[in-house]
Amino acid sequence: MGGQRAISVPFVVPGPSGVAVRDRLKHPSVEDERVLRLVGDHLGTLASRDLKARCESGLDHDNGQWAERKRVLTVESSSRWAGSLTKATHDQWGLARRAQLAHVRGLEAAVRLIVHRLSLPVGQKGGKRAPGGYRSRREWFAKSRRLRVLEDRLRSARADWEAGVVRVVRGGKRLLNSRHHLDAAGLTEEQWRERWRAARRFLAADGESGKRYGNETIRVSPDGEVSIKLPAPLAHLANVPRGRYVLSARVAFAHRGEQWRDRVTANRAVAYRIHEDTVRGRWYLTASWTLPPVTVLPLTAARAHGLIGVDMNADHLATWRLDVHGNPVGESRTFACDLSGTASHRDAQMRHALIRLVHWAERHGLAIAVEDLDFTAETTREKHGRQKRFRRLVSGMPTSRLRARLVGMAAEHDVPLIAVDPAYTSRWGAQHWQKPLTSAHRTPTRHHAASVAIGRRALGHPIRRRTAPPSAHRSDGQGHRTVQAGPGAPGREEPRPRVPGPRTRSVRAGRGAKAGDQRAQHRSGHMAEDETWLQDSLPLSFQERSH
């Protein structure tokens, strides 16, 4: 037990800080599409220039440089478009810095692991907590060469981090690299270029409270009319006064439409983004706004009616309902989600599984307990070695996206979400719960046993079912044997109640008429049941010999 790490305390997950909804721009005209492309291409060019200027300034960037960038962009667009461009650039640069730091930490972990394994004798076996040496001299030599490569990458990444140098691709690095592998991507050069242009367009505007419908740049009325403030060089495309273009396409948000309509009617800030899906040939509009901070429910209140323990896996969610005492109730449930295929298919499968889970919890007034998982440091090939299938499995689990989806859905339905430390839940769940929960008609998996362990940890109970009797004294003299009943629990030391009914031979021990009489439990000279008899002091074999 000394090698186990400390277990973090469970906590109630706060709700999301914002919300975003998306809907299709229905039936845009040819002129609408032409104007959107022209505006998006023009602003995309400005965004690329601004990102270049921001990356060149590096760590020396200050508010004065930000204001100067905004003044330069205002001349070729407008003050509001310039504000949205500079803010988007700042967010993109910050995201690149965070990804760069994660890359440095990943390289450091890989280098430490290789150095440790190279220091061990070849063929030395490892344990559960530390890997052993490499299996052969050939593997040892290959890893020594890889160590030099990783150290060189680490030096370069550290130098970039200290100098504030980031490398960002507007449009995405994956799409950029597919240009060199068009056959593998199943694209022609024209199709790729169309996607590349669409990905690099900029049609996003931040909201502003107090302005008409919460946004002066991209304005959407409560009845779904969309109008855009045109940049100065494209003002001649306006079809209404004051340099605006009103689209013939309308938008109607089916999800959270009432919330969005209440905000725009009250002139509260709403941010919008317009983008084109070149594969489907459609245009979409995304609306987003911030949510007011909500007081987090106390942990004791979240546990009041029990909860549902959830074990997240690559292709399903294993769940089990627990009462307030940590006992499994009913049968386990599995919510399947096929995470293969395209990103939209994976997202739809994930949402379908999560909404069924949330509806189950909402129907019974229960909380949901999940592991506070973070697999960003678990995908390195140096940690899991030759376990390619396991590395692929871990890499394919969208823990961050699934967690974000679950937090948003649970908050929408007022379902408390409790996060627990993921340490040892799978191992201890299988050890203490898989076999006891197995019956002739039920065979739980390790994942369902892990969901019970997660639920018990969220409730504040130990994962193991019972505490072992004291080593020095195997009775209740040094404390009660079970963890379910504390020393102050009423009725803990009382005898079991008598079950009324006819006396038959099928009555189990301890359920008779004198089950509450402690003297009647196998004591000589006292009536154990209805008959009166005394056993002789000598065994029957000795009595026969005496006769």
C-alpha cells in the first residue's frame, strides 16, 4: 500500500461558461454566396497578415502593438471587424503556445523514460510501476539512436518556447499536408483548393451588449434575417443603406432557439461565425454567448439520492446505479457509441450515448459520477512500447470532447456531475465487485465493476465491500467488521429480526422463533428450538463400547 499515490477528493464539476448553437443558412442565393466568399477571402487575408505580425512580435508584444495592429486593420475593414480579427489572432497565438508547452512536456517525459530503460541491463523485467530494460541489444541500440533524435527535438522546442516562436497554419496543418497526398485523401487538386480557401476565410464577429440585436457586424434579427457590415473596400456590394448586405437566406435555431431569441430581443451580446461546408455545399451560421456563473451544488447535496457510476471506454459507457450507501441497484446498463468513421459521425454517436445517460439520471433524480480523465500524456509510444493496439485505443478515446459534451448536457438538464480520481478504479473494481455481482443470469464486465468503484468513490465510500476483521482479535471487540455500519449506527449490535410464518424445514439458520435469543445459538443445556433434548457428554462410539 505504501507505493500507492494519494487519491484526490471528489468534486462537483461546474457548468459550462458558454454555449454555442449552429444552424444552416437555408437556400442562399447565388449573389449571397458570392458576397460571402468575397468578404471571407478579404478578411482572411487580413487575418493572415495580422497573425504574421503577432508571431513576429513574440513575447515582446504589448497593448501598444495590439492597438497599432488594430489601427492598420481598421483602414481596410472597419473598427469592429478589426477588433474581431485581433482577438481571434490573440486566441490562436495563445492556443499555439499551450500546444507548444504540451509538446515540450511530452518530449521530456519520453526522454526520461528512454534514459531510464537504457540504464537497466538488457532483458531485465519491469514491474507494474516501472518498466524494465529493453528486450534485446538490437532494440537497445535503436532506442539509443531515437534518444538522440528526441533530445535534438527537445532542444529545438525549448528554444522556440523561450523565444516565443510559434508555428501556426491558418486552415489547419492536416489539410495543408494532404496537399502532398491527394490520392490518399481522395481529393483532386481543385477540390483540395476549394477546401483550403473555405478553411482560411474569416467571417466571425464578437457580440456587443447594448447594440441592436447584440451584434453590429453580423446582425441576426429574431425572425432570422441575417445582415453583414461590409468592409470598406467592398462597400459597393451593399444592398441596403449604411454599407450593409442583407442575405436572402434565413436562419432558425432549432436547439436553444428560445434562449437565443431572448438574448437578441434584449440586445445582449451574441457572437456569430459563418462558414462554408464545401463537401455538402452548405453554409452554416454559429451563434455563441457566455453564461452567467452558477453556484456549484454542494457535494453532500449531489450525493443525497444516490448516483450513476460511469466508466468511459473507447466504444461504450459502462454504468451502474448506486444508492446512497454505495450498493449497486438493479442491473448494469451499457450505452454503446461507435467512434469510428468521420468526425461528425463520432460526435453524433457520442451525443446519442450521453443524452440517454443524462435522461436516465434526470428521470430518477440522480447525479452522475465520472473519472477525471486526461489521456494527453498517455499516448506516447515510449510509455506503452510495443502495445500498438493499446496506444491506438487510448489515442482514439475523445476524453476532452466527451467530457465537454457531458458537462454541457448535464448542466442543461440540471443533473449534478461528480468527478473522481481515476486511480485504481478498474483494478479494484474487478477485484472487489466483479465476482460478487456475477450470478447465473448476470455476468458483469470489468468495466461495469469499475463503474461501481467510481460510484462508491464519488459517494465517499471505500471501494472494497468489507473491511477485514482486526488481526489481533477476530470479533467486534476492536471495532465493527463492516464499513457499511459505523459505531454509532442504531441497531448495529441487535439480533436479526424474526421472520413470521409457518415453521418448515426450509427455514434458514437464525430465522427461528428464538433467533433473537443469543443463548439459543448452539449452547448446551438450553432449548435451541421447540424440542427439549440434551446431548450426552460422551460420543456415541464410546457409549457403545461401555455397554
